[in-house]
Amino acid sequence: MLLNLLKDSLNFYRRNFVFLAMIVLPFSIFVGLFELLFNQQELPDSGLLTNPSTPFLLSLLIYPISQGALVLAIAASVEGQYPSLPSLWKQGLRLWFPVAAVNFLYAAAILGGLFMLVIPGLIFMVRFMFAEYAVVLNKQHPLDAMRTSWTLSGGYFRLILGGFLVITALIYFPALMLTNLLNELEIAPFFSEFLPSQLFSVLGTFYAVFVFRVFHQAQNDVKATPDA
């Protein structure tokens, strides 16, 4: 099943690459340029703009909009529908709070697991991975989405983990090696930092496609169960 889901996800990703990239890149470019200027000290000298945590906080504020729009876009394009980018961004903005809340709960669960031992953190990372999709697509409360994710992902732990390991090995690691090479060459930050960050943003949509496929499969399996 893993191989079939990966093939299906890759085919979908290739067909919709431009559409998905156009959803996330405006946000990623904005954050990336801000961070580039911040690191180069090209921004006005003020308390907030000189705070080391400002780029991170900015990404936290923007991520829920981008991710909500991305999940909606994946679900729509699976059905052959391609909403306009502004409409997707508006929906992502309306979903900002539940997506931000469920990501806070997700991060807290992972960190809590890592503090106990590494293995619990890994388990929580996989078992709660559907929560974001349950919030966006099923309009569930963040806490309900966490419970739904835990229930749905029970039989798919190895599948999700295996998919992430394969995707990381084939796509993410080569991109990371390229980034490290550019950093060692000591070229301009625009090429060694900004452009690789945009590459990671686009590649990250493939993870979202794969998780959506597994989430969709898990929901269909529940519906097909007589007792469901």
C-alpha cells in the first residue's frame, strides 16, 4: 500500500505542482525576504524589528493561512476543482485560529513526548498528523481533531512513518545537502539562504499531499466499516 500511495501522491504532485507552489510561495517569499533583510540588518532600527525571535514569530503568524489554503487546495484539486488563489487565501485566513490552535497542540504533544523519551515524541508526531486535516476539512474543534487523528491513524502508523522516511530520503536530504554546499561556498545569502528556503517550501507540499492521501484513505476505510 505504501508504494501505491507514494506513486499516487507523486503523480498528483507533478500534475498540480504549479498550482500548489503558487499557493505557498507568496507567503514563503515574504517571510524569506523579511528574514534575509533581518539577518543583513537592513530593516529600520526598532525594538520589534531587532528582536531575534521576530522572523520566527512572523512565520508562526503566516503559516496557518498558508497551510489551511494548501489543504483546501489539495482536497479541491483531487475532485478536479481549482479555486482561485485569493479565495483559498481568504478561507485560510478564516481558518487561522483553529489551524494555529491545532498546530500548538500538535507541537506541545511532540515536545512533551520528546521530553519523556524520543520514541513517544515520534509516536505523537505520527498519530496526531491528521489533526490539521480534520480541522480544515471536517471543520472540527482543535481538541476533537486531535482525538480524531489519534483514532484514524491507529492502523496507519507504519504507513505514515514509512512514507515520511522515503520522501525525506529521496527529496529532502538531497535538497539539504545542496543547501549545505551553498553555505560552504560562502556565496551571497540570497542564493545560499533565501532560494533554498523557497525550495523547501515547495517540496514541503509533497508531504502535505501524501498525508492527505493517507487521511482520505483512513476516512474511507472507516466509512466502509459496517460498525462505523
